[in-house]
Amino acid sequence: MFKINVGSLFRDNMIWHGRYINQVKRFFTQLYQQQCGQHNSFCIPHIVVLEGGSQDNTLEQLQQYKQQIEVDDCNKPLYNFTILQENKVTYGDIRSTAENTRIQELSKVGHRVMQEAAKDSDFVFWIESDLVIHDPYLIQKLCTVLIDNPSIGLIAPLIFLDTVRNYFYDTWAFRDIDGTQWTNKFPWSNSLKLHDNNIPMSSIGSCCLIRSSLVRDGINFEDGAFVQLCNNVRQANFEVVANKNMFVYHPSRGGLIHSRWI
């Protein structure tokens, strides 16, 4: 059985601009709905999250869910659940994704989560806490690609700001194999029309599945977040790909609300 541990970052996931939204509940609900846990060959034994000095009650909500999900109605463990904490977050409300301080902070805390999640697992599924999964088979599909393709070290779904897929989200980290950054508006990247499924990438971001063995061998974010992580994967002679037929979604500020990590 393949073990897929989950890693994520949480910060101010309950309140945004005076509006209440329980992203903690949504995060665990969509993980619980992933069908890989019911597949004979896949399981999610461990969830690792890091809470980053929230000013709302995100930490309390995480602790509450820790009590709820570790034991089901039959008093059997559902998941191991680890909550790491990092209160010395220095970038405050920096909104620019490309700002160096932000990238360095995300890399530091991301490394802590990735290292913990890579223990005793075959793969780490990384997903930012405010992303939305609609496909209940997403993790299973990502895992199957890595199992069937030993040369691929990391795979990502595409990330859009809406379910009709008009506006692409992570244009800072999604880069073609030649380093060209993707754009928000269609066609997003010329690489999409050149490949039927897996697109060779220089880097991806926000959501991915990576081989745990690579993390245990020392591959990490360093100071460059996903761009550096992917560069390190490729330097280890593994491919980084984005699958054009798999999707997650980032809520827009006009609709669902996102946290300050992202």
C-alpha cells in the first residue's frame, strides 16, 4: 500500500476583511472526501500542518479538528495529525508573491512541513490551505502518474481562480521548461497545446505530489519556494510535470476568501 502524507500551511484561515469563513473545515472535508483512502493501494496516514501566528482562531480550529479526525465513530484512528507552529513570521501583510521576504518565509516554514510529512511515506501531497478540490480522485490520479512513470519526481494539477477555468492562478511559480512564466489569461501557456497530459515544467506551485524519497535525500525549498524545490528535483534527474487534465481552484476575493499565507 502506498502511503501519501499531506502537508499544508495555515494562517488566518477563519476571518478575512471582516467576513467569516471556515477554511479549516473545508480543508479537512475535502481531504476526507478523497477516495484514495478507500482504494486498496493508497492511504493517507498522516496530515502535517503548520500554523503561522494567526490573529484569528485558526489554531483553535485546527486543535479542535485534531481531536475530531484522529478517532472515528468506532474509536479507530483516522489520521495521525501533527500541528507545527511558527509564531515569528516577519513578512506581515506583504501581498506580492514575488517579494523576497515572503518567498524566504514560505520556504522556511514549508521546509519544516515537507520534512515531517516525508517521514514514513511514499509521497507527500502538498496543498495550500485555501485551495479547493472538486475531484474526489485527485490524489489517487496524481499518485498513479508517479507510480507509472518512475522518471517523474513531482507532479502538479493546474490551478485556476474559477471553476470555468478562465483565469489561471499561480503565474509566479508555473514556468515552462524554458523558464517562461505562465500568464493569467488564455491560452496561459503555449505548452498546453503541445502535450496531451503531462507537461514538462521548470517549476510549479501551490499544489503538488512529490516523491518522499527525494525530500528525505535533502531536496527542499531552500530560499526559493516552489521554483527552487522544482529546480532541485530536476537537478536530481527527475522530471517536473503539470497535468493539463487535473485541476484545483483558488477562491477569488470576490467570492470565497483566502488566507494570508497565499
